[in-house]
Amino acid sequence: MLNIAIIGAGRIGHVHAKTIASHPKARLALVCDPFGDAAEKLAGEYGARSCKEAEDVFTDPEVDAVVIGSPTPLHIPHLLAAARAGKAVLCEKPIALDMKDVIAAQAELDAITTPVMFGFNRRFDPNFAAVRTAVLNGRIGELEQLTIISRDPAAPPVEYIAVSGGIFRDMTIHDFDTARFFLGDIVEVFAAGQNLDPEIEKTGDFDAAVVTLRAASGAVATIINNRHCASGYDQRLEASGREGALFAENVRPTTVRLSNGEVTDAQEPYLDFFLERYADAYRIELSEFIEAVESASPTPTTIADAVEALRLAEAATESATTGKPVRLA
Amino acid sequence: MLNIAIIGAGRIGHVHAKTIASHPKARLALVCDPFGDAAEKLAGEYGARSCKEAEDVFTDPEVDAVVIGSPTPLHIPHLLAAARAGKAVLCEKPIALDMKDVIAAQAELDAITTPVMFGFNRRFDPNFAAVRTAVLNGRIGELEQLTIISRDPAAPPVEYIAVSGGIFRDMTIHDFDTARFFLGDIVEVFAAGQNLDPEIEKTGDFDAAVVTLRAASGAVATIINNRHCASGYDQRLEASGREGALFAENVRPTTVRLSNGEVTDAQEPYLDFFLERYADAYRIELSEFIEAVESASPTPTTIADAVEALRLAEAATESATTGKPVRLA
Amino acid sequence: MLNIAIIGAGRIGHVHAKTIASHPKARLALVCDPFGDAAEKLAGEYGARSCKEAEDVFTDPEVDAVVIGSPTPLHIPHLLAAARAGKAVLCEKPIALDMKDVIAAQAELDAITTPVMFGFNRRFDPNFAAVRTAVLNGRIGELEQLTIISRDPAAPPVEYIAVSGGIFRDMTIHDFDTARFFLGDIVEVFAAGQNLDPEIEKTGDFDAAVVTLRAASGAVATIINNRHCASGYDQRLEASGREGALFAENVRPTTVRLSNGEVTDAQEPYLDFFLERYADAYRIELSEFIEAVESASPTPTTIADAVEALRLAEAATESATTGKPVRLA
Amino acid sequence: MLNIAIIGAGRIGHVHAKTIASHPKARLALVCDPFGDAAEKLAGEYGARSCKEAEDVFTDPEVDAVVIGSPTPLHIPHLLAAARAGKAVLCEKPIALDMKDVIAAQAELDAITTPVMFGFNRRFDPNFAAVRTAVLNGRIGELEQLTIISRDPAAPPVEYIAVSGGIFRDMTIHDFDTARFFLGDIVEVFAAGQNLDPEIEKTGDFDAAVVTLRAASGAVATIINNRHCASGYDQRLEASGREGALFAENVRPTTVRLSNGEVTDAQEPYLDFFLERYADAYRIELSEFIEAVESASPTPTTIADAVEALRLAEAATESATTGKPVRLA
């Protein structure tokens, strides 16, 4: 049984609290949030303790592991403090909004020996994971072209976007990790940003983008993003190889289809957002984290993954801004 | 090049005229219809001659083959006359409305040596034919259960229904042939007729039915019929065997799918009716007829098939009327 | 929090134990099974107590509700005893193997006032339930034809079949309930049994069947059953109405599709059996049971449902044996 | 009735000959090819005359229209000669391998007043055309992202590739036209070429590519190409708009699906290549050409379309070679 604390009682904190509470090997011990009664309320739902200072989490002897869902600028300080205190860490993405912050902390990050995993939840989605396993098992021969379609049902508030670090760090970061999950090292990034929503354009950010990634292997990945999708949370993946192709289709609430005079075999809108769409993924992510901690084996995602995803996000931001592809070392 | 005459310039006559006109090995020579200028008009569309008396077809030396699309009570007289005149015959279903008419003509029917084929067009549908070929090739092991779903987009006029011989002779006759095409001899028929439309009920006919057929092999076929279907002409087939199953799905005009806030991956309504849905089937049917005639080989469907389908229709009519299953010799 | 006891530590007992253990409002208090250490073992997995005598369940003051998963001949004795003891009951199907047993206990059954629900789990399947809700909401107009396809992945051992009461009481019973769930009162049953497996034939039972049910409304339901299906647990439903149709398709482990030189857009085999396929249904069934008990409102399924499903199973058995349809009062 | 001559009796010449021969308003009058007996043979199949010199086509008084399927470097000379002779022209793509050739002939091209149409057959594919019509009808709101997946079943011989002008002029040219068909003017091109096949790499050409096109409207199109696809001729299109999305899926020979212990609902490989896949498109293309000629109305595709597609192909070639995006005036 792993006693887990959560830092950050926001939307993602609630996701993790629920997942932890229903996991047979985990116990929600402590919830920390500095604002109002957010921590107290969330903790109360699951019979956990609460606190307002992150420091109280790191010094809590009962806490074995910390899930970091604090604002992104606090990710590095929090994970370093947790690691110093000997806690295992499951940290949300992205690691930081700026690679400079990573570089500044590089020596300390490199020295961490406690388990630190990053919440790239899509790696644990049973659909995407099954595709990758099949690729690794040679079901489609050498992987040549990967297409990731990732559209949110609706854009977050403009206030959120303004401090999000931009679409590539905030949204595409997941898809960058997925591309790396399938293709390994990326050597070139070209991003075409789109301004479809004038309100978002005013913040200086894009609200849609198409990114081309060239892998060291010669494979090319295409990421198609949009902050808005009328049909729900559009999350698909297509892996095309020399001997076949694999598709991870969208997930619907049921298998029901409707036929009438207008449409036939019509399915329902996609599951609306990440909590529903990736519920299984969050559960499996936590299981793998706990298993890695308990067996003292490597976590399935690492700081290196978080850094590389951020590097791609920075490259995409540069590419979309300058209009030129960016080559990576 | 086969010179073909059509008897009957109604709906099915038009289908055959078009198919013949566009077939590279066929020529529409003559169209015969006693009513008004129907024959003249249809013939005119394709540069063929026309006549009003069927006798003029049988005596026409240019005519090699006759397609019989006259009213059902004339099928046997016309096919016997055509055969006596040495013409090859492609006759529409059903062979007759009453088995008594078949029995009365049995001796003459048995003596026919010219090619006589019956228009069970669905045997030539590429989808159904592909399923059958796969079954025969052992792709699903021994065939255990066959499900045929066959619904028309809308009922014909009540006047037509009143003289149609009833749903089983007029509509299900195709499905009986399909069942025999897959399963061979049928030994038991149980039919549950439905009266969903009060106007049709007044004619004494059913407008929907579910028929259970037991084959000599032990396999069971289910036929689900309805004179009405909101989504179009619903024509499906499911062959379930020991080692797998095959499905022939509906046909749509295009492969286009639509997603929005209401539906996702919605396809178009099914092709509306038999002319569109079975256009390929009519073309292939004609090709196989021509090939059989020209090569003097057996036609793919025969009078025996027509008689057996009628026998099943009579059994189903009896079963639906008496409420009891009917065993066949 | 409802303290629940399970009687019967067999396969279905394990399903319920797991569902209870993970339900936020339920607690597994006691497991009862007379054979070996079955009860002890299952109880041990979830920290519950165990006993060997059913009587000990009924007299246990801590037990609020009893889930009856004992052999079918004990269902009525157990549910009467539990009800007499004031326990709420969730009983597995069928209520009995013989209507005579129901009739013998009728007076006592009629007098039960504690909540008694029957485990017709498919009513709680989100796919089937969504179809029914859409039907009730008028999405497809008047329901005309219902098609239920229900095939198990593989037949149970012949020993089980020999005491199962036959395919209609053991397997089709679920589909009878589904038909009633959609269509209400059934007035006629015709069943065509099939003997595809000679080992099962020796037990005197069928291993496949097609059943036609006529509802009082005039709608007709078709049930297609097979004890064996190469593709997995084949559980589908098609509701065809005047203005449209709804389909509940099979469930697969993921949304992944494969294309190669042999197949395209190929999906995975269906979830293999009821535990996986109806995991959500068992969870929702338990929730609705708990909610009914706690709110003292009617249970969603009742003894009357169990009796009616058995009546249909008896009628189908008679029909398949005599070869004649059976009319119900 | 339009009397049509074909120049070039190669693969595409055969496609057009067959389409012309079966068109009710067209007649194949003449086939021209300088090599061996190619023209004579093809003409013989359809009862047409043949010649070896293109000049003989242009001076033939019986010829109303010329289909140009000669090698690409002859497209401009042939279409100018045909136009000077007052013939209507249906010319294959691309207009030329080098924009310099277009510029050199610009004055003459601009002066053509006879109907000249270009064979961008995919515009006439019923699936793609239905998507576009739906987009124009506002079914998905403003078009934001277009994804074109276009993979050939197998690469042509290396000898062909060596003189093809490269993947962008030879293969992607169709997709560039499709992008323009949906999005109009393109202002930026970024192409990532791939060398998956070492034999093709030796010719200096790519055998796969991902191209990003930015439209003047702000929409972005992605083209994913591969000279090889294990599952057949992979031809799909996805139009994603503000209020929904439309998908044109691949075409299979039948609607048959297979389920067994390995796969479920598996469909057949895609129609293998352009002749089969775009048979309807070639037929409709010819019909629209004939209709435009006969009604003296504008052809649905023009020299301007051919020039713009070539411009995009040149930009993509430059982008893939230099690694930089190319902006168009």
C-alpha cells in the first residue's frame, strides 16, 4: 500500500485523487493546495488529510509518494524538493514552460535517484499502447508514417491560454511524447500554427496547428491539433508500416449505432474530455507508477521524456513563429 | 451477340432494357407490351423494335432470347411458348402465384431443353456471392446459422399488394432463394406474419414477417422482412459458421461519413431500391445468362429453383395463416 | 453502506464479490458455500467472513442483503428464507428450472415485501440500456422487429449442461428477459432447436436455437443463440422501428483496427465472456439494487420478471420439443 | 455524340478508351501512338481507326475532341496543336515537368479558346465530390483542416520514377489539385520527403512524403504520400470544420466483413489501383468533359488548375530538397 500525497487540488488533482482512491494498492494520504479550502474539500471526499504548504508534504513521514499537479512553474521546485525528501514522484506535464528552467536545474535533476515519473497519460491508454505493442511485435513491419490527430472539444478560457506557455507546450506536449513513444529521437520539427479563433489570437497563441516531425529512423510523424472539435475529444492515431497499418479509433460511451432517413450506422459523439477518455489510462499510469516504486524498477516515463517533449514544444514554437523548420541536435 | 426481346415494359422491363443495352454481348431487339405505347416508348429509348402481342416475340426469327417480365400469371405460358419456339429464357420471379399452376404444366416444364434461367438477382450480388464463395471455401467452417435481413424502403401501392400473391410469394421469394443458395434443401418452415400497416392488413396480406427455415443439414435460417424501412433498402446477410462468420453489409452511394455534435462516423442512407442496390447483380445475372446460352452450359438458376422458392413461399403462407410450422417432404 | 452476503462461491459468486468489493456503497460481509474451502477462499480475498450453512447467512444480524448465486434448485428456498429474515435479495437467474416449483411457492412468493431483485444483468448493460432509452424516447418510432444475437464463446462442460435445465432455461433466459425488457408481454413462442454438437445432443439438450417471439403489441422478436462462437462472446441487439433502427454492437477490448494485405480495418475478437463483457452491467446492476434498497423504491427487476422469463423458457422448450408454437395466456 | 481521339496508347490510354467506348454520348474514333502496334491494337479492341503521327489526329476532320495521354513533355505541344486545330482537349496531368515549359508557352496557352480540361480525376470521385459538396453546403461550418492520405499499392518501376519528374510532380500532383479543390489558393508549402526504398533513393527521388499546405483562408492541408501500401490503394480524405467533419473512406470490392478467432468485422483490402478505384471518377470526368464541350460551358478543370498544381509540385520539390518552406506569391 502506497501512501500518496497530491499537490494541487485543481482539475488534474481531482482526477488523480479519484484514481488513487479506487486503486487497491494506493491510499490518498494528503492533499495540498494553498488556495482557499480546495485541499480540504478534495481531501474530505476521500477521507485524507489536507495542508496548504507544499513543505508540509515533503516533511510528512507518512507520505511515500507525491503526485505533483501544481502550476507548471512549480513542477521543478516541487519535484526537486520531493526527491530530496526521498519521496517517489509522479509529476504532471510539462516539466517547465521554458527550457532555461530545466537547464538551470539540470545538475540537481541529473542527481535524482528516487523514482520520478511524468504523467504522459496517453502512453497508458489501452488503445495507443496496443498499437505500439503490435508495432514492436512487427505486426506492420517497419514503421514509416505516424499520424496523430488530437483535438480538444473546446478551448480553455483565454485567461488560461495566456499563461499556458502556448499550444505546443500545453497541448501538443502530449502528442510530442506520443511521437517519441513510437519513433524515438526526433531530428527535425516543422510547425504550421493556425489562428482560427480571434480571441485566442489576441493572446499571441495559436489555437490549431499541424506539426511535422522527422525521426532519426527516417519515419515522419504528423500531428494535427485543434483546440476545438464539434464531435468531442478527437483522439486518434494511425501507424503506417511497410507491411500494414494500425488505427486507434475514437472512444464512444457505448457501441450503439443509429440508422434513420438521414444517417445510417451513426455512432455517438466521442467521449467528451480527458477525464472520461483517458480514465483507463490514468488508472494504468498509477498502477505502473506504484509497481515501479514497489519493485524499485525504472518508471515507464522519466525526466528525460519530459525534457525531450519540452524540447520539441520549444522547437515547434520557434518553427511556427519563424516559419522555418528547426533541426535538433 | 445475343439478340434479346423483353416481354413486359413495366418497372422490371426497364431495368432489363438498360442492362441489356449496356452489355457488350447483348442487343435489345424487341420490346413487347400490350398496354398503350409502353413497348414503343421503352424500345425507342434503345433503338429496338416493339410489338403488342407476345406471339410476335416467339415467332420473331431475329430473337435469340426472351426476358420475361410479364405479370406473374403469364410467366408459365410465356416461358413455355418461348421454349417451344427455341428461345432461351430469362424469367422473372416468382414462376407462378400458385403451385397448382406449376403442377398443371409440370410435364411440359420438365420437357424444356432450351436454357431457362430465373431472375433471382441476389445470387449475383457481388456481396452475397462473395460470402457464399467464402463459405464454400471453408472460411467459416460448417455453416450453422444464416440470418437474412430484407426490408424494402416503402410498401408498394395497396392495389399491387392485393394481386401480388402475398408477401411471401412477392417479396420473401428472393430470400427463400437466398436461403436455398446457401443451405440447399429446406425441410421445415415457420412464418410469423405481422400486420403493422392497417391498409395492407385490409388486403389480407402481411406487411412484415419473420421466417424460420430448417435445412436438411441442420442449419437454421432466419429471414426478417418488412415492406417498410426508414433507412432505405435494408439488404443484409450474416452467415455464422463453426469457425467464423461473414457479413454482407448494406450498400451506400458513397463511403462518406459525417461527424458533428450529434452523430459521429454517420454513413448515408442505404441505396434506395433494387434498381440501384442490385445494379451490379442485374448486370452479372445477364452476363451469366448470356454465357450459359452461348456456351450451351447449364444456367446458374433453373426452373427447379423457381419451383422450390415458390414451394417455400406457399409453406410460409400456410404457416403464417395457420400459425403452425409446415414440414416439407 | 450495505453489508452484503453472497451464497454460492462459484463463478458468478466471484463476479459479485469483486463488484461488491469495489462498490463505494457496498461491503462484502459474508460468503457462504457448503463445499470445501470455497467460501473461505473467496471471503479471504476481500476480507469478509465465511460460513458453510445458508442458515447462518439469514440469521446474521450484520447482513443487510443477500446475493443468491447458489444452484438454481435452491434459488426459491434461499430467497424465501432470506426474505423471511428481512434481508434484501439479489437473486441470480433463472428463478427455478421448473414452473411447478414456482407455483408450489407462489403464495409465499406473492407475500414477500422485502426488496427482491433478479440478476438479469443485460438490462444494465450500457449499450442495451441506451438502445431501450432511445426507443422509449421515440427515436425510432414504434418498435416493429427486435433481433437479439447471443452466442457464447464456448459451450460449458457437458456435465453442466446435463443439469442446466436446458439451453432455454440456462442461456436464452437472458434473451427472453431482454425481449420482455423491450417488448413487454409475449403471446407466442416458436423455437427451432439445433443439435450441432453431438456431445451435447447426447444430454438431450440443444446447443443452438432460433426463437421467434410475438409480442402483444404485434412486434416480433427473434433470438439467435449458439453455445459456441469462434469470434468470442457475440452479444448484439437490433431494434427496428417505423422511423429508424438502433444497433448495440459487440464490445472489443480496444478500438484498434488492423489493415494489411489480407484484411483492412479488422477489429479484435469480442470480449471473451460475461465477466468482461458485462463488467459494467454487473456494477450498474449492483448500484441500482443498492439504490432501490436504500431508497425503499421498487427494484428494477422483480420476481415477476423471473417468473415470466421462466415461462418463456418453458414454452420454448415445449415448442422446440414438439415442433409446434406455444401460445401464452 | 462526340468523336474522340486518344493520343498515347499506354496504361492511361487504355483507361480512357474503355471509358469512351462505354459512354452513351462518346465514340472512340481514332487512337494514335508512335510505338509498334500499340495504337492499332487498342483501336482494334473498340473498332476505332489508328495512326502513328499526332499530326494525323489534329488534321482529322472527324475528330471532335482529343484525349492526350502522351508522355508529359509532349502535353503542351499536343494540347496547343489540338487547340489550334479547333479540337476540344482532355489532357492528362501534369501539364509539364517544368514550369519553364509552361512559361515558354504562356502566351499561346493564354490564347486558347477551345475547351481544354485537365484529367484531375479525383475531383470526379463520388466520395471526394460528395465531401466537397457537403462542405460547400455548410454541413461542417468553416473548413479548418484538410487531411489527404494517398498511398499507392506499389511503386512503379525505377525506370519510370527516374523520368517521372519526381514524386511531387508525378504522384502528389493529384493531391495538390485536391487541396486546391477544397481550399483554393495555397500560400505556403512545406514538404518532408522520405527515402524508405533504397532503390528509389538512387534515382534521386523520394518514395514517401508529408506535405503541409497553408491556404490563403488560414486553413491547413496535410498530404501524406507513400509509393507503397500493403493494404492496397489507400485513398482517403478528412475535412475538419468548425461544426463537424467529413471523411471519405477507402473503397473495397464488396461490403463483406469477416469475423473469426483472429479478427472481427474485417473488411477486404482496398481496391488495388486507380483503374478500379477511380473507375466511376473517369466515367464522370468524361461525362463532364462532353457536357462542357456540347454546351459550350467552362470545363470543370482548366489549364490554370494544371499550372497551379505544377507550381505546388515545384514548391514541394524545392522545399523537400532545401528543407525549407516555400512561400508562394
